[in-house]
Amino acid sequence: MVKNAVVSIVMGSKSDEGHLEPTLKILDELGIPWEKRVLSAHRQPDELRAYVRETEGKGARLFIAAAGLSAALPGVIASHTLKPVIGVPVPGGPLGGVDALLSIVQMPGGIPVATVGLGSHGSKNAAVLAAEILALSDETVRERLRQYREGLK
């Protein structure tokens, strides 16, 4: 884990990485330390579980998980942590990502995943939502977020 990373970003496939560029850019803008990993919920379930536990122990405050098609990754992460999980549906496949969106948003009661929209605005909103969560207990992040929002006017 990156030293002092408070946001852990996990993607189910290396091909998902480009969809997360807006997330990473905004987290950098806001000065929020992050790390990213590629771990498949289906192909690497044991490694994913170990990573979530290890990352939590090293200070991760929340997870952002990007996945397409069946989009199990955010829910699997949520099943292994009490930290907030933000799911980013990745556009693609025969349904253009709608299948991923529905998979992430339809979590069973008691295992929530905050879900953002498809496309670059969803990726941006994942970073902003992460910042809002962190800003609840971090005045520096709160001020940077306020300035970011002012810049949107």
C-alpha cells in the first residue's frame, strides 16, 4: 500500500483503468492520497479478501471499486469491510454498462455500496463523494473540497 493512502481504488480488470483517470485526477487535485490495484472478484477472490483486510489495517478509510459486466467487485469488497465502498460502473459489454450499474446498485440490505453513474461524470463523482466522506472528519479536505466546488461555478 502507498504510504498514508486513505483511498484504496480497486478495479476488476486492467482495461478499467482508463475509466478511473477522472477519479485519480480529482483525488490528486484535492490532495487525497490513494493507491490502486487490479484484483478480480471472480478470478482472485482470496487475494482480494486479503488485500481489503491488509489495506484497512494500514489506514485506508474507504474503497472505490470499478467494475463492468457482472460488476461483483464493489459488493465483494463491501462484504469484507465496514468501511464505505463507492462503486463505479464501467461502460462496456453488450448493454453499454447498464448491467454493471444495476449490479452495483442492487446490493442486499445491510451491505451497501454507494453507486455513481456511468461515464466520466460517474468517475468524477466517485472522487468527490470520497472527499465528502473524508471531509466529515478532516478540515483540510473540507476546505479543498469547498474550493473545488467554488471552481465549478
